[in-house]
Amino acid sequence: MKTLYLVRHAKSSWKDARLQDHERPLNKRGEQDAPRMGKRLGRRRPKPEVILSSPAVRAKSTAKILAAEIGYPKSGILVDDLMYAAAPEDLVSVIRGLDNAVDCVMLVGHNPALTQLVNSLAHCDIANVPTCGLAVLEFRIHSWQDIDRVRAELLDFDYPKKDPA
């Protein structure tokens, strides 16, 4: 079994128009949502053994906040340039490159690729993974190479405005 956590970065700021897209930081809401979602993530099993992030500031910041909440070392977060401005196929390539000894991975990235990937892998119809949204997918596979050859089970779809009941 393999578990994949797909997380869209928390809400980012558009305040400074001089910043390039990949340099945009989290805004106040993003800074509040990420720890709250991290606490929810901290109650989940299994825990991510690897966290991969887009190089965008907002994604790396989200990954660091989530990592802190679940006790994952911030220094262990891996940044993959392919995850910025990625298509779903790019994310599949990143996932296929994972070590098969790892059973649980978290990717922190961007839309529209994350929403498209969740829908493709789990054969579901989620209209949008909102900022700081989390989709938990489980695969009955032994190799990450098979990630898109089987249908994933969507175990959960959580996001900041969803009632955490």
C-alpha cells in the first residue's frame, strides 16, 4: 500500500506587485490556515515519510508549517523544480521517481495540476482543491511506478473551511 497526500499551498499574497509569481509569500489567511490544517494532518496515519514541495515561496512556506505541526524535520523537505507550473503528468513523473521503500509521501504544489491529478488518480470529480486543501489517496501498489495504472481510493478531501467534525 502507498499513501499520497496532495496539498495545495496555503493562500498567498498579491500585495507586492513587484514580486515574481514564484516569490509570492503566504498572506495572513494562509499563515492561519496552514497550522490549522497541519494539526488536522497530525491526527492522520500514516505520517508522511517524505515531503516534496514546489520551489515557490508559498508552497515551501506551507510545507514548512505543515512539517512543524506533524513533527517532520523542516530540513528534510525536498524541493523539486518540476513541481512549479507543473502539469499533472509532471507530478506523476515526480511520484514515479520516489523510492519504493517509502510508503507515504506528501506533495505540496499548485492548481490546476493538483485538482486534475486527484481527479485522474481517484476517478472522482472534485471541482477545485482550495488553498491549503488536502486530498488523501491510497493505492494498492508496491511500486510508485504504478501510480497511474490503478485507481486510487480517495480516503479524504479536507480544506480549511470544511467542518473538521
